[in-house]
Amino acid sequence: MDLNLKNKTAFISGSTSGIGYTTAKILLQEGMKVYINGRSQKNLKKSLDQLKKDVKGANVYGIKADFLDQKDVHKIVNKLEEVDVLINNVGIYTSKSFFETGIEIWEDQFYVNIMSGVTLCKHYLKGMINRNWGRIIFISSECSYIVPSDMISYSATKSAIHAVSRGISHMTKGTGVTSNVIVPGSTLSNGAEKFISEKAKSENKSAREIETNFFRNERQNSLLERFATTEEVANTIAYLCSPNSSATNGSVIKVDGGSSGGIF
């Protein structure tokens, strides 16, 4: 399917690996100009080089920025005045008990997971509305529904962006701009691969056994019963970037393999 994205511009926060990186790759294959982002210059260069290697003629650029530093956030909007597609993917989390999760952890996750998208939307949304076209996509998490007891702060921030996106969607009424949320389930990112590998080694089990036990004990509602690939999630994100998704606005789209349960 042609997603009709040629010559459009996208910015993806937190995109040197995982879902963000794979989304960048797919959008480049669709002929988009893509700006990726990371807080490490080394990782940013490595990802840029790999994308240029994997996608012939890739029109890809990098912007180094740490979303805990507001000066860095302003660097992004100063360097990139307009975008057609904004994907708010950056996120940080901590796995700790509620009582051990300090206020500073809550604050850091609030600024990165929520305010990064808010700040970028404040800059780019007006231009999208004036041009009568644009796509804003927030990347949430299954944790916004299932809320693990050791990730309450992270889950709270991911739930909050649902409200932000829905509110923004009301501002786009009658235009060609949309704002939506993607809710990935457990995905085979670099972090997940590291988790599986380390756990397999420490428990003297195969990676497959670790994955099976995780879904049996921690994600019993999963219908997929495995980690999703980053491609499976990124394909849905790419569709929402497309003009083909024009009737989808103010929505929360689950790509979680059924892990969050329920019908909503």
C-alpha cells in the first residue's frame, strides 16, 4: 500500500533504537524526510549511518537532544521550524516499588514522557492547522491500562498523554490534522532483548522459556503470547501518519496483542 507520504517531513523523538528507529526506517522507505533524535551523539550517528545503509537515498537527519534539558528541546524547534508529522515517542521509566519511587523520579518521567510532547505540540500544531494537514502521534504503553505496581509513576504519565492527545484532537476539528495515541504491548526492543538474555543466563534457561514464562505469569491477558516485533508496532504508526488515516482522530489504538484486556 502506498501511504502517500512522499516529500513530507517527520520528527520522531527518542528514535535511535526500538519502535522509534523502526518507524523512521518505514517512513524513509515511504519517501519521507525524517529527523531522528537521541541524547547520545554516538548512538545518533550510528543510527543515521545504519538507516542510510538500509534505505537507499534515505533523506534522514539527526538532532541530539535530552528532553530533561529544556534548552535542548528549544534546539529542536529552532533547527526544525515545521513538520508534517510529529511522533512523540521518547519515554523513560523506572521499575521500583511505589514507596521507593522518589519525587525526583516522578518529576523526570513527567517532563520527559508528558512535557516533551506538550512542548513540541505547542510549537508544531499551529503550523499544521494553518496548512490544513498534519499528524500528531503519541506513543503510550500497555502500562497505561494494566498499571504494574512497580511502574506506577511511568503508567501515570502514559495515561496522561491519552488526555493530552484527546484534547489536542478537539483543536483540530474541521481540519486535515489529527492527533492519536498508539498503545504498544510488550515489544522486542533492545531493552527487552537484554532483559530476556540476562534472565535466561541467570536462571540457566533458554530465551524462549523466559519469554513463555513472562507471558504466562506477567501478561496472562496477552492473546499474542509473545513479544511483538518493532515492525509490527511501527507499521501501525506509519499508517496513522498517512493521509489514508484521515478518519481516525482523537483515538487510542492498541497494538498490544490483547494484553490490556477488555473491549476498550
